[in-house]
Amino acid sequence: MPRRSTSVTSEVTRFGLAGLAAVALLAGLVLVAVSRVSTSESLRSARDQARLAGYGIVEPVLVDSLTLDHPGSDTAIQAIDSLVQTRVLRNESSE
């Protein structure tokens, strides 16, 4: 009789380990999928934010005097630089 008990215990242990391995494999696959999706979403969001900053903040204040051969280009470049520093590259970790 003890031999049968050991056999049942062995089978239950094998079944439990197989289930645990399946759960671990599934968790690994989910982790990889979530990682890929989150990376893709982060890149898409960064592209969208850069596009919005370019079109909505910088483009409206672009002027012809930004060309280097134009008189007053230094002032125009400094104004654009200041705008980019304060409105585009601001530290958003506090928001």
C-alpha cells in the first residue's frame, strides 16, 4: 500500500511542476509582449510630442532673419533658442 501512496505523490508533484512551468512560460511571453508594446507606444508618443512642439511652438515664430547671412540673425537665433529651452525642453518631470 505505501508504494501506491508514493506513486500518487510523485504524479501530483509532476503535475504541479508542469503547471508551474506552463505558468512561468506564459508569464515570460506576456512580459516580452508587454515590453514590445510599451516601447512602441513610447516611441509613438515621443514622435507625436516632437511634431506638436515643432509645429505648434517653434514653426509659428520662425522668421527669415534666422538665416546666418541675414542682419540680426544672432538675435533671432537667440530668441528661438530661448523659446526652445523654455517651452520645448523644459523639465516635465515636475508636471
